[in-house]
Amino acid sequence: MQNGNSILKSVRAMLEREPRIDLHRWPVRIDMTDDGAVVLEGDVGNVAAKKLALEIAGATPEVRGVVDRLHVVPAEPRGDGAILDALLARLLEVRELKNCTLRALKKGQTVTVQEIRDDDASGDMLVSVQDGVVTLDGWVISLSHKRMAGVLAWWVPGCRDVVDALEVAPPEQDNDDEVSDALSLVLEMDPMIPHPEQIRISTRNYVVTLDGLVGSQTERDRAEQDAWFLFAVDKVINQIAVGRQE
């Protein structure tokens, strides 16, 4: 194994080649643990930059793991209480999650927001926020539910990161089709995507490709952002065209 300093230089060089990470604007700190894992720490401009940085660092030769301490700078900073309240409201509104028990950690105490005692309950989620980082614990009945809850957390203004620790019960085998199905649900839920049916989704090895036609650059960017928000998505290729819709 080459010395740690050489590995860190290699990681930095690879990160500098990716313009979406933009180390000049967002100077991520790069360090290494004693066992050869690279530590990335600091602020980045968006979730794409965060995931790309982690992927690039992990793929660098000689790196034995990556410790993620990256956070996204929110467009609208908010306190933890405001983030938590906004997320709870979103979770209660979504049809697919209405049959979930919902709990929140407030000032060190667990508060039950909604309790579902049916045998057909869709899950039992515990939500907490600390320093703008949302953590989702508990369980849900499907990977689509897990991904949907994670995206809803990312949508909340002020969110800096999402730790999606939700278990799926009973366990499901994840695959590319599941990712595409979850993204279809998310695009249908997103009020900023007025015509989700005009966006085509394909996924291969957790790389999502978007195609189709939307009416504005804002919609195009939002669709890509929603894909990046999905749990386990490693890369997004955006081939959506912007044009006049008939």
C-alpha cells in the first residue's frame, strides 16, 4: 500500500476533476483513518456533489473505505424544530404513508404523532433532527416506502443530510426495477413536476437515466435532483429535453 499522503493526493486530484463537486467553492477536508479509510468532511453544494464525492473517493485505488461527514448547504437555513415539524406534516399528508405509526424525538423525548394499531400497518417510523441532519429509524413495509420517506426528508427546507436507517419488513431484494418504480412514485408526488408521465426512467446497476420532455429547465433540474435523493442511487444521467409541450 502506498503511503497515506499519496492516497490523499490521488483522492483530491480525482475530486478536482469533477466540476459538480467544485472544491474551489466547497473546500472539502480529506483525511485518512489508521486503517486506510478516507474521511470526507465539510459542506457541499447539493446532494449530487455529496454522492459523487463519496463514489469517487471509494473508487480511488488503495482506499479501503470512506467515512461520510459531508453535509449539503441548504438554500433556506432552518432550525431543527422547524425542520422536524415540516417533515412530520409531509409524512402525514402522503397517501402511501398514512397507515404508518409516526413518532418524533423532541428534546430527548419520544412523542407519538400518529399511532396505527391495524395488522395492516405500513410501518412504524421514528424521526429526529440534529444540526439539520434528519434521521429516519424504525420500519416500513417496502423499499419504495423507505425511499419515499427519505426523499420527503430531503425536500424539507433546511435539511443538510438524511440518514435513512429504516428497515424493510419483511425484507425485500433490492434491484434496478425497484429504484425506477420508487422514482416514478416520487415524481408523481412532486408538485414541481407537473407532467411526470412525460419523463422516462431506466435504471442499471443503480445508475438512473432520465429521458423525455419537460417545459422548463427548473423541472429538468428538479427531476434529476429527485433521482439523486433516492437511497442507493449512485449516479444520475439526465437526458431530459426542455421544450414546448403540446
